[in-house]
Amino acid sequence: MAQNALFMLLMVAAPVLGVVLGVGLLVSLFQAITQIHEATLAFVPKLIAAIAVFAIAGPWMMTTMVEFIRSTILSIPNYAV
């Protein structure tokens, strides 16, 4: 059961983490090329990207988590001793 929970966590978090990682890489590359090292320049695009991913993939993430929690709660009697 714990392995399924960790896999579900990874599957649901992967879109947000992947996009934020990509945006962070692009911003870091931009900062290295232009030699502009501003902290907000790195933070704001990542925040906007995360909000956009949540807006696009949020319904899928919520449905996936609700189904997982539902199946986990319904399987509790199977684990009773």
C-alpha cells in the first residue's frame, strides 16, 4: 500500500515539478547569458509556471487523488486482522 501511495505522489507531482524545473533552467540560462542576477527574476516565472500547470492539470490531479483515496479507504477491510 505504501508503494502505491509513493507512486501516486510521484505521478501527481511530476507535471508541476517538471515544468518548474524546465522554467528554472531557462531562467538560469538567461541570467548566466545576460549576467543579471536578480532573485525575483528566478522566482516569479517559476511561480507563474506552477500556477499555469495547476490550472491546466489540476482537475486531472484532483480526480486521480480522489480515486486513489477512495480505493484506499474501500480496501481497509481487506487489511483488517
